[in-house]
Amino acid sequence: MPFRKIAVGIFSCTLIGIAGFLVWKYGFDVTSTEAKEGLGDLYDAAGDKLDEWDLPDWDLGDFSNVLDGFGDLSFGDLFDQDPKLGNNETLNWKDSFVQPNNGGLHLTLQNALDDTWQDEFAAAVGDWQDSDALELSTARVAVDNTCTRVDGVMVVCNANFGATGWVGINENSIQGGVIVSSVSKMNEYYLNNANFDHRRYTMCHELGHGFGLPHTDENPYNANLGNCLDYTDNPDENLEPGDVNMAKLRIMYVARRLRRVESGGAIVEVTELLVR
């Protein structure tokens, strides 16, 4: 097989890997025919360049048609298990905070943040207030770097928590399977010098968990979903709650669930989304 074909074959395989990553990461719509034609052109160009270098032509056997077999290849299929999801269950606040016929979840957010976080907090709260399943009020309180939990509210705070591995975290207190209080923490160890979009994204993300929402995606390297509960390495593309989370909130807080037992013993649960 000539050395030239080995070198070009290795180069082609490298290009396939790069192309596959780009399709997975950015969601490019590339057909297998287009991919094969493009790689074929690059293969030919690489061969021309190697010819210019006048490399030795060692014959090691037949390595022809290196692109054959790719006719049915779909790069998207190589990553069809992404996005990977963890626990996708929602968690509701206690019924005493919920009025399905009057705006859904009624919740106070205690703003225990210092002055450097007020713009990010205002932006994130404003985005979540667009939901027709949330009635949010805010109360500015003394800066609390210890992030002390308060019954019946969500405390939002910032401090340098050190190299914890998390930029932000939400801690919901659960009693009887429902949320009774929440604390959303911003970690200054990572966020002190972060740009506004990164800080706004983190704020939106942790508030969303405080309302009982799960992640929509846990792979930061794939295509962004356009909502702040999607892990990302480009926060500016995931700044707002997004339609998917607004829909979940409606099911959680402005829908009514009724159960009935049928004659055969089966339990049927009916979810009614109430008209406002």
C-alpha cells in the first residue's frame, strides 16, 4: 500500500472526527452525501499537497477507496444519545403557596445579594415573571453571605464558597415531598470576574431550580437549547427560561390533577390546564 494513501487516509479520518464533533456541537444539518463529497474533495486536496512534498511512495498493500462505506453514515446518529439527562422530575412547592386559578405559584424571593449582583437578579427575575404560572415578589434584605434558609421563601445570595466545582447551586428544603423553602447561591470564587451574561445565566438557572424545575440538558458541549436550565459553555445563548420551562411551570402550578378509580381497579389521573 503506497505511503501516500496511508497519510491521506489518516488525514481523512481526522477530518471525519472533526466534522462529527462540529455537527454534534452546533447541530449542522449535513446529509451523508454532502459529507462524503466534502471529505472526498479534502482527500484529493491533501493528496495534491503530499505530491508537492515528494514523499517516498512505500507500497504497503491496497488501501484504496478509503471513503467507501460512508454512503449511509449520519453524523447525527453518532451522538443520538445526547443530550444526556439526569433526574428529569419536577418538584412542586407546598399547596399553600399555589393558587391554580390565580397566577399559580405565589412566592417571595428574598434578595440577600450584595450590590454587585442587583442587575443580574433583576434581569433573571424579570424573565421568570413572564411566566403565567408564577406570581413573584421580591424583598431586599441585609446582605447574607451565610445564605441562611428562611421558611416559605426563596433566599438568593452570593459569597465566595471556594473551589467547590459549582458556580451556583440551589438547595430546596423538602417536607412531605414538596418544597417549603429554597436557597439559591452564587459562588464568587468563579463568578467574581465573570461577564454579565455568565452571571445572569447562573442566576436564571438557580432560580429555575428553586421553582422546582430540573435540567433540560446536562451536556455543556452539545448544541445549546436556548434556555437557562441547559448546561452550556456559551451562556450568552441560554440566558432566558425558554418555552420548555414555561410549559413545565404551567403544568406544575396552573393545572388541576384529578384521579378516579375505574371498575377494574385502574387509577386514572387527569390533568386539566385551567383557562385564565
